[in-house]
Amino acid sequence: MPIASLQMLWGKIYAIWDPFLAQAVLKSRACSFDEFSKDFAGRIFDLTSKSSRQVHETKVLDDFNEGIHAGLRPVHIQELSVVACGYISGRLNEVASNGLEIPNLFLWVREVITIASTRALFGRENPFDKDPSLIEDLA
């Protein structure tokens, strides 16, 4: 079954298992997750009832969602990928020319990927680029 609905007191909840149908629903303006995301924001950020009410009454969540969608456009993802891959290729070129003894491959890869990601997202002035020991705090 590609889709099912469950009658609830306040309306219906839909469960979608077909990936193509799910994609179509997500693109539809008729489908809205605003109420769920507002409630989720209230719980995840432990908002007071006053702050939660302000989230519901203002456009702050809409603005946040617009920013996320703008940042995830293909052109921006490509820019991030170019920066990250540039850093990774530089590190691999160092290995090719100088050789490298890696006592723990996992830790080395974690450091390379973390620095590449944070450099792509935040630029060269990010805290992890300045102090790679902070990577351990992410674990």
C-alpha cells in the first residue's frame, strides 16, 4: 500500500511509503508541516509557553524555513562541495607527496571530513580550523 490515512480526533494523519508519492506530497503547497514544526521547535528548544506562543504568532519559523530552503538549492550545495572537496584533495595531495603514517585511520578521516565540512559552511575563520582539538568535543 503506497499511502494510508488514520482518522484522529482533530483530523487525519497520512503515512506514505512510496518515495515518488512522498516527493510529490512534499512539493505540494496543500501539505503543510508548519504546526508540527512549531510544536517540535517548542519542545526541542524547551521554549516557555510565552516563547512558544510567539513562535506560533510570528513568521520566525517561516523565515527560518526559507533560509534553509535557499541554502539547500543546488547551486549552494555545489559551492559547499567544491570547497570541501578542495580541502580534502589538498590533504590527499600532502599524503601523496610526503607520505603519511596514520596511527588511527578513523580519527584522521574524522578530522579531514570535519575540517572540510566546517570550512565549507563557515569559511576559514571557523573554530575547528583555528583549533582542531575541538573536533574531539563533537564526538
